[in-house]
Amino acid sequence: MLTFKYRAKKGPDIIEGTIEARSEREALERLGQSGILPIRIELKDEPPAPLVQQKPLPGKTTALPWGAGPAVGGTGRIRAKEVTLFSRELASLLKSGVAILRSINIISEQSENKSFKAVLSHIHSNVKDGASFSASLLQYPRVFPPLYIAMVRAGEDSGALPQALLRITEYRARQEETLSRFRMALAYPALMAVVGIGTIVFMFLFVMPRLMGMYTNLGQDLPLPTQMLISISNGLKQNGPLGLLGLLLAIAIMKRQLKTGAGRLSWSILTLRLPLLGKFILKAELARFSRTLELLLENGITILKAIDISIPVLDNEVLKNQLKESYKSLEQGGSFGMSLKNSKFFPAFMSNLIIVGEESGKLDDALAEVADSYERDTDEAMKIMSSLLEPLMILGMGLIVGFMVIAMLLPIFELNVMAR
């Protein structure tokens, strides 16, 4: 048996003590069953190892920094779905009693992506030389993010790697499904917008100039709608290239600004304040964060490590900064839920549930409830948005094209009236 030192929250109080267990995961489970929320846990008389620090591999190079990785063969991009499929297949093989080396080799042989095959081959070589599976994954942070590696490490420590892989597979599949639904909801309206704008530009640049000569020969004052179309057509022909260049320049400047901290922060504030869309974005972000944090806590990772890993899954800088402040508050003995409650961006529903979860020692259950609620809300919002956006796009494009057709035919109608 091993002796672990822990620092935890029991209700509003911070407590410290020791507990004997066969592994860190077992110690965390026993503390959780006692209604205690572990903040930090480590082996007694031994310093804790940093979450992403990798031990030198036997006969290999030392750990590479995040964002780097050994060169791999092939030129194909490794997609997220391939990693999810790898996780599912590896979990199935391990549950069937196949050794991890043989399992990795079997999956590598089946892969059609040369780049992924090279990554798996290198991981197989590292594990064969004595490295742990999680330490081997650390060399490919672009393929296996910190969340994935933390889950694998927790599974290794507890002896339940297949179960950990199945959980991460379910999590990734759910996130990919949500993203796919969002893309599908926007696909048809985006196609309608492209076709509509293309039609309008074609009419202004090619149809209107042909009609202008005929209108000039009519020898009468043109109706106001027709004059408006002619002015727009002339403007596009004369200033179109300059306007396009200005648009591209504005996009380039915006992209450059979004790479800076101040630019990302300003954009994040703007998106949260958008009418209707702001609430949708907020709920989608909080659902993703809550689901990630719940998954990590459920798999025996202390809350400080879990929050540190979960923050990067967010895209919004405002929420990230607030969660970093909450992390510091929790580290100093404060309440995670109360720190969120004091923020104007986090809903009271989420902060109150987290407070209850902290007090009862069932924070993972509270986060699961938050994630379920916000995922339902975002799913319903996407369905409503897709059902309303399509007819609105059709109506809008129809009105614009109809106005243009009527404006082009008005002089001819007036000429017929005068002839009668």
C-alpha cells in the first residue's frame, strides 16, 4: 500500500491529511466516497510530477515541447476522426485480452493514412523499448491533446486503460457529432448565400450594362428603381476591383489582430454580446468545458489538474481568463463555484450547481447536469436556427432578385403604357 498526502475541500473548509491506497486513482475514489473533493494529491515524501512532463524514453530522445513532435512519414493530415477510431479499436482489442503492442501494430496495419501509420509505428517502438503508452503519446501533442494524454495516464495508473479509452472515445465522438450538426445547419444557408450573391453580381456586371444602352435610346426619364440599379452597376464596374482589394485587406488585418491577445479578447467580448447568438455561443462553450471537466474528474484526476487541462478546450478568451482566476482562487483555498458566481459571464444555474457539487463532494455529477442542460439548449437552438435560416435566406434572395427584375422591366412597362 502507498501513502498519499492530500489537500481537499469538505464543504466550505480546506482539509489536509494522508490516506493509504494502492494507486492515486483508488485514493481519489475513496476520498470522493467520503464526500471530500480532492484539490491536490501526491505520494508522501515525494514531489508531484508535472502533468505534461515526460520521462526520457529508453534509448530515445527526451520529451518534446507542446506543439512539436518527431518528423513522421507521409504527407496526409491526421484527422480527429482517425484518432477517435484508433481509440475505439484499441479499447476493443485491449478488452479482448490482446497485448498493447500487438493492438497498436494491428491498428497501424489497418490505417490508410501514411502519416498516422508512421506515428503509430513510432509509438509502438517507444512502448516496446519500455516507455509507457501515455509517455509515448506526449511526443505528438498535435495528434493527442493534453486531455487525451491525461485520460490515458489515469487509465494506466488505475489499470483500467480500456475503460479510459472508451470514455475518451465517447467524449470525442459527442464533440465531433455536435460540430457536424452545426456545420450541417449552416451548409444549406451558406450555399444559398453564395448562389444568391453570385447571381446578383452577375446581373449587375453583365445584364445591366446590356440594358443600359437600350434604356438610353428610350429618350425618357427612367424610374427611380432603375436609376438605382444603374448607379450600383456603374459603381461595381468602376470600383469593383478596388472594393474587393479593400475587403481582402480588411480580412487580413482582422486575422492578424485576432492573433494578438488584445484582439482575441475584444472579439470574445463582442461575440458574447451579440443578440441571440451570444447566448448560443456561451452555452456551447460552457457545455464543452463542463463535459470535459466532468470526464477528467470522473477518471480520478484532481480538480486543479482537471481545470488546467479543461481551460484550453474553450475558444473564448473572456471565459478562459475567468476560469484562470477561479483556478487561482481554488488553489488558495477558495470556492470554485463562488468565484464563477461573482463573474457576470457565468450563469447562476451553472455556478449554483457547482457550489452544491463542491459541498457534497459530487462535483462530477453537478458538471454532468450542467453539460446535459446546455447541450440540450444548444441542440434545440441549432434546430430552430436551421429551420428558420433557410426560409429567411430564400425570402431575402427572392426579394432582392425580384426587385432587380422589376426595376429592369419598369421602363419597358412605362413605354407600353405611353404607346397606348
